Amino acid sequence: MLALTRKVGESIVIADNIEITIIAITGDQIKLGIDAPKSISIHRKEIYLQIQEENKAAAATSEAGAQALKDLMGKK
Amino acid sequence: MEILTRHFGTVDIEEDKIVGFNEGIFGFDTLKKFIVLYDGAEEGNPFAWLQSVEEKDVCLPMISPMFWFQEYSPDVDDELISQIGDLDPQALDLYTIVVIPDDIKDMTTNLKAPIIINRETKKGMQVIVNDDVYDIKHNLYEQLEKLKKAGE
């Protein structure tokens, strides 16, 4: 991992088209501004991790789960 | 061609129904080929299955959210979706992934990260929507009960 030290107002440029700026620092919270093309997805890491976990849970649907789904449809 | 599946044994599929996910899906970024399967008929079926063609045990249940949640209108940048081809809304199918825990009343769907498939280009991707209002775990059982009641 590359570590760079920046002050408020300073930026980092990634590839040619992503710029991250330190907007403000308040206590232990840092506000980051990110300028990037809309074709690039940007989200808090926790969101990515949660979505990965959900996909893994879905992919591991048990036989009982699949059967429950079939039964649900039968009732519908 | 025949493929092995997690819940349906050996299934004969049409190769031109295979959807290419260039980036895979979250948590499974090495799996690039999936097919949408239905248990029984496709018409009117509330559930679909995203089955990996490369890894038989990876099969994710999905719903078409428009059928279940009429107001579901996620905000996704066009530039992001253009990865899977031209943005003809008629060609795009939207699904959300379902998690079925031991107690079916706890079943949820991920409205925050839907699967988008372009039927024309046969490409797909999973996107994270911009809206904060959609949950990663949105209870589906409650919605099912509402729909049943409405139908009565």
C-alpha cells in the first residue's frame, strides 16, 4: 500500500482521471472529496464488504432453503 | 450444452443464454459466466436463479424487484451501466439477489446492489446504486405477505 501524507486542501491523483482531495479534518474524521468519471464505482468499504457477504450467503442457499422457496411458490 | 447446477442437477442449456460478467459479481470476481435459470416456467415465476456456468455450487436466488416493489427505481449512473452495452432500457433486465436463512420469514433481498443483464449483448454486472434509501437486507417475506393479501 502506498502511504502519502497530505494536508487539508491537498490532493492525490490516481491514473489520469481520479483525484482525491482532503476537504476537512475534524477530530478523527477526515472528509475526502473524490473526482472521478461516473464509469468508476466509489463506495465506503463497509458497503462492498457487506455486499460480498450477502452474495456469499445467497450462493450458499441450502437444499432446505431452495425447497422452502419452491414451497412458497406452491402456496402463491 | 449440459451443465451441473447446485439445485437442479444436470441441466441442458442453450449456450447463447450464457451471460458474461466481465467483473464477476461481488465476492466472486473470478466467475465470469452465469446463466439465469427458472424452477419450472419462466413466465410469471417470482424467483430466478443466477447459476455459475463455471462453478456448479455457486447459484444465487434472485427476484425481479419490479414485480415485488413497484416503487423500486434505483439511481445508477449510465456511464457505469454502459459497460454492458447500449442503454436501451428494453434490453435491460434487473434482478435483486435473495438470501434465504434457516427461518424463511427472515428472507431478504439486496436492493442496494442489483444485477443488471443486457439481453442483447449478453453481458451482465452487479452495481451498487447511488440511493441511500435502499437496503442491502430488505425483508422479502413481509412483502410476500402483503402481495398475497392484496391478491385475496
